[in-house]
Amino acid sequence: MLRLAEAADGYLARIRLPGGMIGAGQMRVLARLACEFGDGRVELTSRGNVQLRALAADAAGPLTDELARAGLLPSLSHDRVRNVVASPLAGLDGGPDLTGIVRALDHALRARPRLAELSGRFLFAVDDGRGDVAGLGADVTALVGADDAVVNGLATRDQDSEDGVVVAMLAFAEAFLDEAAAQGGTAWRIADLADGDERLRAAVAMRLGLAAAPEATTAVVQAPTRPVGLVGVDGTAVVLLAPLGRLTAAQLTWLAGQVTGRHARITPWRSVVVPDLADAAGTLDEAARLGFGVDAASPWLRLTACAGRPGCASALADVQADAVAFGARWPDRIVHVSGCDRHCGRPAGTEVDVTATSRGYQVAGV
């Protein structure tokens, strides 16, 4: 059954979306389930997944059935390890489309029984070379270009196909399990291993007959990681910001109505990419009226916060209510507000770190 995590406001269900991809029908299902079982909202996570909150303890059974029918829970044994992020704008603004690789990776991951042993923190990233998800600290990162591909520093074979990339990525995952067992079996991620990067790279290179990639092909072009508004070569896609990473059921249902072509994409920055729009400018106008952030002036572009009170028992403040004031103090900085020193959901690149303590808020980075 679906694993629910207990929180102060009830139970929480995380629904994993490899590459952040979600269809219109799946959005409508989530909106309905949020109202029937939760608090009427859907949270976007820093790994491009979604969460339902305030669930009853007995919600796991019916949620499992509903999510499975919608294609959102294709494997009970492997669900917690389907952690895949991908460049959200890939294929929309000139780079390679990563959809095929993401889907092939997810399918192959679920097809290997042993990989269910990976921890829920183990992360795969598929980057189109712009460096947006390559900088998220994933365990296995593929840099995919038009003519070549590199996985954790190794040049893959069959660069013109998806198979070489997927085979290399899963080889690193299996090598991690081997090395973790050899080192005592307590590591959750590659960074937890002694000399993990070097040991795994050598093991995979030997197993697959791969060589280190030239330095030029391992470099990434750094681009803004938080695009908003009109995007894409032909301006037919939009990026909409979710206020503090949360969408109401009504907002999600409206989004579903905008998805007429390719799947929408949830980004690791708690925004939503909607491609293939007939009237992208009109969509932005309507989205603004519904409370989405639609341009660089939006506070939701640089402001995030954890669940805080009352949703989290560890939180020392209602950070969702207080976050807007902090964002207004530093409108040009990336600000994250945490309810405790665990800093859950803090994005990479946070510049101003606001943390609730027993004596008030502590601010770092100013």
C-alpha cells in the first residue's frame, strides 16, 4: 500500500512524478483526491513531486487504488526510489527533449527488483546541458547533449539512443548498492560512501567498458534556474509559480484544462511548465487572476517556506503566514523560511536562510 508519513495535521502522501511530468487527467485526479481525503491543496516539492496533506490514517487503501488507476503509482515495490528530476524546459527552448530518457529510466528502474533496495533519498538527474538540475546534488547525473551524453563523468555508448544513458545511470545505482554493502550497508547516498564517486566511476567504467568523458563535454552552461512567464522558442509555453509551493484544487483543475498537448512539468522550484498553448499570453493573464506568479516581479519567484505550524510538529512558527513579510524585506534575494533547524525543502541556491527558533527567527545570509 501507499506509504503515508505522519504529520501534525494528519498523514502525508508523496506522489512521485519522474521528470516532474503529469498529464491533465492525473491533475484532475489529484485535485479531487485533495478535496476528498486531504485539506484541498496539493504541495509541490523540491524534487518535482507532489504531496497531499491532512489525510486520515485509513486513507492509504483508497488512495493506493485511485493513484494506481491514474498511472501515478505504477509500482508499489519501487515507488519510493522513483526519484528522477529533469531539466523542465528541455525540448521547449532549443535543447534536446528528455521525455524519452526519463520514461525509459523510470521503466527500467521499476523492472530491476534489486533497485528497490535504494533509499528514498537516492536521486537521479537528467540535464540537457544547461546545468539546472545538474546542480541539485543528485547521486547519478546524466548530461545529455544533441550529439553526446555523459553520466557521472563517463561518456556513454550509443549516444544517439536513450539506452546508453539509462544503462549507465542504473549501473551507477547498482554499483552503489555493491559498494554500500562492502562498506557496512548504512549509506543512503553516494556522498555517504568513502571515496564513493571515484570507486563507483571505476566500477561502472570497467563493467560497461566506458571511458572518462573529455572535460569539455562534462561542462554545463549555467542558466537561470527559475524561469517564469513565457518560455520556449516559439513562445507557446509558460512557467507559472505556485504560491509558496502550494496549489488549491481549483488551481490544479484549471491547470489541467490548459494541458492539451505534451504533459505539464512540475519543476524542482515549485512551479509548473505548461507547453503547447494556443494562446500563451492569454493563459498568463488568467493565471495571474487565479493567484499564480507569472513574471519576475512575483514574490513566489524567490520565496519558499516549509510546511511550518500547524502541519509539522517540529515547527516552531507558522512560517507559511510569516514568509511573505520576509520575502518583502529581501525582494531580490532567494529566501527560504524554515520552521526548525532541519530546513526541510530548502532549495539549492538559497541566499537568505530564515529559521524559526524558540526565541524567534534567526536570519543568515544577509
